[in-house]
Amino acid sequence: MQNYTAIIGDIKNSREIDNWSDVFSQLKAVLSEINQRFADDILIPFEPTIGDEFQGALKSPAKAYDVYLLVHTNMTVHIYLGIGVGEIENPQQGHRGGLRGTAFYRAREALNKCKNMEGRMRLSLKEKLYPLQEDLNLFQRSLETIESDWTDRQTELVNFIRHNPDITHKIVAANFNIARPTVTKHLIAAHAEMVLAGDKFMAEKLKAISS
């Protein structure tokens, strides 16, 4: 059976955001980048839907974590993200088809759990993968717990490296106009090596489901 992957996102407390038009423009730019960067993997393009939500679908889970990271590291507001793996009814109809099927039902379930836990992202996989789902969600919560203690500078540095994985500390320092030892100090305090390894682990596990 096809491992279609639905992703539903929701902006936290959108009604309390004063610069909503700026945030919405930022969201549209991020979704446009997703649609361009992962064009070969996209089944249904990512678009804003009702209120403060957005959604789309991938042909498999292979790039799902990459999509999450792109949203998470480019949005300046808290985003909840639910990822569901399963079937999609009439995917060729896109949003006109109502976006029904187990992949979307699971994505909605994952999104609601993410909101309840004040998380960033949660997964809902097929029944036979339930043990893996629980392990990955627990691991994801651990990564989010580490990130919750980051300073603004630590967030900037780690997310910059996430976008440029092969970059050196020397180049990072030059980009932020700070000393290289300062970069190293911030990254050690942020447990950046652990988080970056965690990102890779999550991405690889979702790619393995696709094969």
C-alpha cells in the first residue's frame, strides 16, 4: 500500500499576533519554498487553508522531516505540525478533492496531540508501525525540550547550520560577525551536536519507512 504522507500545520495563538499580515506573508513564502525545493516529492502542493492552518501531501515520508525543519527554522512564530502516513483519496484532485483519506486523518490526529503537548511536530503512522511511531515521537519531544532552553543567539546559530550542514564554525562566525570561539561556546551550550544528529536520525527513520 502507498505510504502517502499528509502534513497539516497550525500557527499557535494566531489571533494574538499583532503583525498577522507579515506572519502570513512569511508563511506563504515558506510554503512556496517547500513546493519548489521538494517538487519531485510533492503529491499535493502546500497551501494555506482555513484560518491559520496550512496543509499539503508528499508521495512518501522520505522528505517529511525536511519539510518540518524548513517550516520550523524559517517561521518566527510557533508552528504545530502533524504528519500522517496512509492513503489519500483522489490525490490528483488536490484541495478540490477535500483531502480525505487515512493520511490526512492521521495528520489531524497528530496535530491535535502536538497542540495538547505544546510541541512542534508529532507523527501518526500506520498501525503496524505504532511502536516506531511512539519511539520517534518520544525522541522528537526530547529534541524539542533541548531547543526550549536555547537563547535567541543559540537558535540563530543552530538553525543557520541546519540550513548549511557542511559549514565551518569559522564561516558561521564571519556570517554573524562574532569570534569563532564564541560560536563554539554557544553551540556546546545548545547541545547542537546532539540536536543535529537527532535531526539526521529522524529524517533517516522516515526515509526508511518509504523503502
